[in-house]
Amino acid sequence: MLEFWQTEIGLSFDHMGKLGGGVQQHRHFLGDGPTGPILKINHARDPLPIAPAAGYRELLLARENITEPKHFLDPDGNAVSLIPANYLGISGIGVRVKVTSLVAFDDFYGRILSLPAKPEAGDHAYICGTSVIIAELDPEATSDAQQLAKGYRYLTAQIYDADGEYKNVIDLGGNGGHEPRTLGTTVRYGFIRDADGNWIELSQRATLTGPL
């Protein structure tokens, strides 16, 4: 997996962290260094549960040096595409999400998370930071995504107040996953879930926000 992402896709390795329970997280820069987006490759010592794919199905990475999309599958079968800069209006990264209801997707990402729409990427696309989340209807998509299994399993949003944002999502009718907790002096984080149960981490990281 590391050989594919570092050599084939060309990502720069950041560092490896231990998450406990025999899980190691290998972090890679997707864009502009420490303050940009990160790909987390979580390696489990024990066999992972067998579960249907989560809604997150494809990672799109904008590159200045290509003129047409190039499509790949990593060793676990995860789809990743290198795309020309500003393809679908994406200048950084994009994520394709299979959903069971476009109405429910729009309500969660547009109303509850208050993310701005990205019409260049389609009728059901939203901007999160410098990333674009794009929905595609699939009646057979899972409606209860599992967090721990192979494949793309969660997105992370770097924020300044994990507790406040978690409460806001719940107050607006969103679903919680795990209430915020603190990991040493590094990060305070919680998980919410979208309309199909896809997991989203709310991460208040000390290196970006200051002391927790």
C-alpha cells in the first residue's frame, strides 16, 4: 500500500503514529505540506471486519502536470484519479460519495454542515475547506456505513472547536458517532455521521489550533 501511494501516486510521507490496539496510522501529504489535506493509511495488526463499502468511493487529486484524468486502484481496490487542475472546479482534492438519497445528502452537507455548494462539480457537490465532496445516487449504497473495515472509511475536517461543532450538528438534527475525546496533547476529536451513516471526524488539532 505504501509503495503504491508513495511511488505510483507520488505522495510525500509525513509520519507514522500509533493509535492503539495494534493500529498504525501512516500519514501522507495530499497537497501543500503540514497545513494541507492528509491521506491516513491505517494499518491493522488484526484482521479487519468484512463489511460493505462505505459511501466514499473515489479520491480525486488535482495535478498541474496532466491534461486528462488518470484512473488507478490501490492494492485494496480503492479508486483514485489524478485529474487536471480545476477539472470539475477542483484545485485540490475531491471525494465521490455514493448515496441512497440526494435530498438527504443535500440536507446534511448543505443545511446541517452549512457547506457552500460547488455547482462546477455537479448539482450535489459541496466545498469543505479546499476539498470538494460530490454525491452520486446509488440505491444500493450502504445506509449504515461501518467505520472499521477496508476501504475509504471516514473524512476528517480540521476545526477549531470539536465540542462546539459536535453539539451544533446534533442540535440541527445530525447524527453523532463518537462524542469528542482528547488524545494526549495532540488532538481533541469526535465523529459525526451523514445521512447514510458515513463517518466524519471533527478534529481540533493542537498544531493548527493551539493548546487544547
